[in-house]
Amino acid sequence: MQVLRSGGGRLLSPPYALPLLAAVLTVATTLDVLAGGSLRRFDAWVFADGLPPRTGAWHLFWRTVVNGGQYWLVGGLTALAALWASRRARDPWLLAGAAVWLVASELVIRAAQIAFGRTPPLSGRDVLFADGYLSYPSGHAANAAACLTMLVALTGASRRRAACAHVLIVGVAVAVVALGYHWPTDALAGWGLGTVLGCAGRALVRERARRRPAPGGARDGAAP
């Protein structure tokens, strides 16, 4: 199987530390936000002087970076990567699994936003469970972490490209705060939730790769 491999030709080993760290940070951040703890007070401090200006090179830079979390963009690229990987591996179930993952991950992110109903910095207040508000967790940060992690797995990107993807993931989380779209805890929880979802998708891809026999290889223990 030629896809889903690193630049060195080996399947990437699953870094269990990353999804575990992401899960712990997401839970801890959520508990802090619910309790009005130090992280939530830090949110208020960040925007104590108002929202950042929406003009100039600073705004333009982060406005470009934040597009890495646009679901139609990164989700669309992930879908195309799944189609390519499925055709190359001749495994239609890989495409089906990726499609289910794309829908399910977006539903989880949106469900979390609806459940918390947090107001964004633009509203001038920080309130939870307010109808019509979807600030927590950040959808852009979550989409970037989930879809770019899955994209790396589907394309078998080299370590260098995978590192670039992680830099962009962090960049999107920073961008939503730098632009005044979200509170810092929104971005942190979005990164955490998206990373957990992305690693789950990567595990799905790896499982499909593991089940598929190597070309010309032995099956069921038979001699080559």
C-alpha cells in the first residue's frame, strides 16, 4: 500500500500522548470556564481594553491564517484527500469512513457550541448558555485541528509537512484570538476537541491500512 505512509516509508506511529493531552486540556478548560476560574478571568483581561483593530498588516496576516479553519476549505480538502487515498488504495470503505468522520466531527463541534452557548468578545459580555451564540469552543480552531490532522494521515505526509500542518493548526487557534473572534479559552478548547477528533480519524485511517494486505504479501500466515 503506497498511501498513508511517512516520508521514510513507514506508517506513522500513533502518538497517544497528543490526544491524551488534548483531552485533558479540553476538560480542564471547560471546567474552568464553567466555574469562572483563572482561565476565564484571563479571557476578560485579554480584551479589557476592547477588541483589536480590524485594519493594517497585523489584521490582514491573521485574517489570512484563520482561513485554515474554514470548514468548507479544510473539510473539502480532507474529502478530496480521502477520495484520492481511497482510489489509490482501492478501498472504498476508506472513503466511506472518512465521509462519516467528516460529518460526525462537525456535528460534535457544533453540538458543543450549542450546548455552551457562550457569547463572543464582540458582544461585549461573557455569558454562557445564551441562545444563538456559538463561541465555545472555537469552530475554526477545532476544524483546523481535526481536518488538518486527518489530511496528514490520508496523504501520508512527510514529517516536515506534518509539522507545517501542526504549525498552521496552532496558528488558527492564535488567529481567532488575535482577531477578537473568540476568547482564549474558546481557542484552547477548540484546539483540544479538534485534536481528539483528528486523532480518532487518524486511527480510523490506520486501521484501514492495517487490515489491507501488502501487495504480493502473504495472507493469513501463508508462506510467500
